[in-house]
Amino acid sequence: MLTETFVVSTQAVEKKANATTVKDVGVHIHDYQPNPSLKSSFKKSSTQPNCLAVNATHIFTAQAEKSVVHVYSRERGNQEAVVPFQEKITCLALAGRYHGAGTLILGTQGGRLVLWEIATGRQINTPQSHLQPVTCLAVNPIFNFLISGSSDSNLNVWSIPTLLSFSQHSQDGFSQPPPYTPIRTLSNHRAAITAVVFGHSASKANFAISAAKDQTCIVWDYINGTVLHTYLLSVSPLCLALDPADRAVYAGYEDGSIQILNFYSQPSLTHPLYDPNQQSTPTQPPPSDRWHLPETSSSPLLCIQVSYDGTALLSGHEDGKIQAWNIAKGKYNVQLADFTLPVTNLCMLPPLGFPNAPTPSIKLQNVVKPRWESSLDTSNGNSIIPSNYTYTAQYTSRLPYPNPPAHYDDLDEALTHPSFPTSILEEGIAELAVLNDPSTHKQSSEESNFLRKENANLKTQVDDALGRQRDAIGEVLKLKQEQFRREEDDAVKKARKKRRRIRVMEVEERRRKVVMGEVVDGGDGRGEVEMMEAGDGEEGLSSDTDEMSSD
């Protein structure tokens, strides 16, 4: 009988008064099939999304808002090490076989990548490749390619063998990329990247899927850097999970619902993702393909995984619950567990119980704490490998013999082959052919030239618009100044007219009194009237020139 297990990690929040000690721990190993039950737990861990990695011997968790990684030994059931780094770790992923010793890849808040070979202690730091923190990492099934997503809306594609190589790289930027730089950048998203996953194929036709806060989900041909298809979503997805047969991808929403993106919903004579007639048209999934939780159980969905056989979907929520969904029926099924704290990461482990399953040839007993590459001794003659570069692992059985055993894996073949196995040579040649393809660099150069021209045109348009804006502002100021002068002139004219009317009225009154023979201020007033009339003549204030009638 097969046994399927998953690992979850939680993020610490303010402790509730009624919380039990068991539910205050940070990492849990939980059985899913045949009987759901909690197996074991590890304390002292608080992780954000995309900060959990698991292999057969260890669990790695990047601590929230800290620059340390906790390492737990699954075999001994305790915390093995606390590993500090120079920057806060925002996400991590493990490149390597589940039963082997691989490379832990970490994304930092400063937009850099850190590669840590957990069996040798070698540490490689890349320069800043993103303008904002790295939010998610994904490694392809054969551990050759890595994609890093960031809050700056860009995705970088990396070659893992190139990053780990000891050889010196060409610096001309054409024959092969300089050391510690991405192969290409995918920049179709317009908001922060929230999740990225690879398909399960080991061929060149494999694809990757990314989700972002711009409410889009894009399927990429990451080898050539082209978009295969774009999905327009109604809500920003927080996490992604891919069907084991690459038939569909599942996106988790903040309201706790799940959106299925079926690659085969549209009829096509070829694979729908590679059909030119469907690549250029974005798809908006129908509302019927969105699954909802019961109203009483609704909570933001933070992580999601698909079972080994592809029949069930497990989701971790902010309220601490693990929910199971029936994929065939397309609806919520049952609650598996409740950990009280937000479940930020969920990782399905390979099932156990297959008959005649191969036994791993090596086992990583303890991790080797990282040492920066410059600290390795490079005085090893003409060899490019440092003299103190040591691989530490434990063989689980006798060393492999030249005669192949019943179950012969790639590592056994590589160790016992007289030179190099044909499969490894063919794979390496194919990788080099892709990396050294001039057409790829030519295409990148043409795209760069096009973008530079487009930026120059946009700059010219912006400068013209700013010039027109300055001219318009100048004209407005002139008009306002002219209007102000006119208003002042009008005010002066009105004051003069008022004074003129008053003076004319006074002159007319005195003239009347003189005509009537009345005494004006103790006399007949004739001399004063003549003086006023003379003054009015000098100032042009006579009644003949007055404009009283117009007012």
C-alpha cells in the first residue's frame, strides 16, 4: 500500500490564549494516504510563502523577516543547524534529487541569488539581478534551469550548471553569457510575481507558468523566451500548482477559491500551448471552472499542491486549515487538519511503498555550513577545482561494481562508466547548443535595439509634450497679467467717473443757487461758481464731456 505524505510550514502571529503547545510549532509532517494523521513536528520556525524546501533527509526553512535558514534533520527529528546569511531571505528552492545532496538556492531581499551546495559548503553569491526582492524560485525537473520571480514584475532564467561551474566564462557576452548573469529576462507581467512553476517534462519542449498581481497567468517557452499563452484572471493569484500530467494548472485566490486553467479546453490538432492560432489570443477562464469553499470555511489560500495521482488537491489557508478538493468532481471535499497559524507552505513528498523501489546509493547525514567561494583554496596547480573542495555524504551500501545491479540509476552509471555515459554527453551537448545558439543572441540583440529605439521615440515625445506644456503655461500667465491690468484700469476709470459725477452735481447746485439769487456760504457765490467752472474746464470735468448717461 502506498503512503503519501506532505510537509507544511506556518508563520507566527500573535499567540492566542487558547492555542495549545502542539499547534504553536512551525513545521509539520502529515500523512495524507491511507489515513490522514500528524506524524511529527519541528519547533522554532516562522516562514513566509515560498520559503520551504524538503529532501529525503532534511527540511530547510527561511525565517520570516530574517537572514537565517533553519535546517531540520528528518532522521533525528531535531533542529540540526541555524545558518546565517548577509541579507534577508525571501524565498528558497532545492535543486537536486530528492534522495541526494543538492544545491539550496535562496532569493534575497536585495534581488540577489545565493547558491549553497549543502554537501560541500560552497556558497556562490550572484550580483543584483532584480530591482526588488525575489519572491519565488522554481527549478526544472532535470535541475538544469532556474527561474526567479521578483516584485519588480520580471522573471530571470538561469543556467544552474553555469552558475555552479568552476571554469572561467567568456566575457564578450556573445559566445556565452558572463558568469552569474541570467540567460534571459521575461518581462510580460506588469506587477509583482507571486508564483512560478515548471512542467514535468525533461525535454526541450518543457514550459514554465508564472502568476502575478496583475491578474494574469502566462505560460512560457523559457528556452526561447516566448509566450505560449496568456490567461486573464478575475483575481490576483497567490499560488500555483501543476497537474502531474501537465494538463492544467490550478491557481489559488485570496478568497480561498481555486481556479482551474485547462490547457485542453479549446479543440486543437496539435498541443494547445503550441498552436499558433491560440497563442496570440488571451483566454479568460469561465466562472464554472472556479471552485469555492463553504461560506463558513472561507479563508485566503496561501499554498496549493496536487496529489501524486492527480485526483486530489490540497490547499493551505490563512486560518491554519488544510483543505482537500476532489479534482474529478471539481469541488471542495474535506478538511484534513487545522494548525491554527497561517499555513504558508505545503510540499507533497514522493509516495512510499512501490514494489522493488531502488535504494538510494548515498545519503546526506549532515549538511555542511556554507563557505563563500573566495574562501576556498584555489592554489591547486593547474586544476580549476579548489584543493579543499570536499563532498561529504554517506554511502548506503557497497560501492557500485562495473557489472550493473538490478536497478541502475544515473549516478551509478556515471561512477562506473570508463569515461562518460552517452546520455550525459548528449544532454551536455544539447545544453551547450541551446546556450551558444547565435540566433538566440541575435534575437536578443534585435529586441534590445528595438527597445532602445522605442525608448528614444518615447523620450522625444515626452520632451515635445513638456515643451508644449511650458508654452501653454506661459500663454496662460500672459493672459492673466493682461486681465489684471485691464481690471486695474477699469477700477481707476470708475473712480474717476464717480468723482466727476459728484463734482458736476456740486457745480450744478451752486449755479442754481446763484441764478436764484440765494446766498451761498455768506455771499452770492458767483465768484466761487466761476472758479469751479474754470477748474472743471482744466480737468475736463464739464457736464458736456461727462458720461453719466452711459452709466
